[in-house]
Amino acid sequence: MSQPLQIFMEYRLKGDKVKEYEAHMKVTLLKKLEDYEASEIEWFEAADQEHLYVEMFKVPTMAHYESMKEKRRDADHPVFGKLNEFVDGGMKKVHCWAFVQKT
């Protein structure tokens, strides 16, 4: 079995949407990630760049990553699409990367 992938997602928010975004993340979005087999979910706000947020989590396969990336950038998705109104520049500005751990 292959090792899990570390996923890194990064985006900048519109300044007037921070509180609404944070509420959506806490109540809905972070919990929804588990439905897609995400684990070790972490969520960060940049200390040195205003309104910049990062999510990190693991998924079991590259297929999971590709599916997640597609859904997370879909403005019509019922949960993830809500970010479209929060992210400065919309969903096309949600940056996603997958990493394999090196030993």
C-alpha cells in the first residue's frame, strides 16, 4: 500500500469576509473533509501575511487528492463552493499541492 499524501491548500481572504469564513470553516468545512477520508487536519492563519490561510491534511491516495482538489475548486459544490465568496479572486485562487514524505 502506498503512503498517504500530505495536502497543502493556501488562499487569501477578502478582508471583510474573515469572520464569516472562520465560522464556516469551524462549523462545516473542516468536518466535511473527513467525508473524503482526510485525516490529521490542520488549519492555520499566517502570522506575517494578512488574511492568508493554509489547510494541511493527509489523504490516502493520489485519486483522493485529485478528487478533493477538483471539489475544493468547484464554486458550485454545496460546502466547498462557499469559499468562492470568501477567497480574494474566487476559487481559482485556491492553491493545492500534494506531497510525499521523504525519509
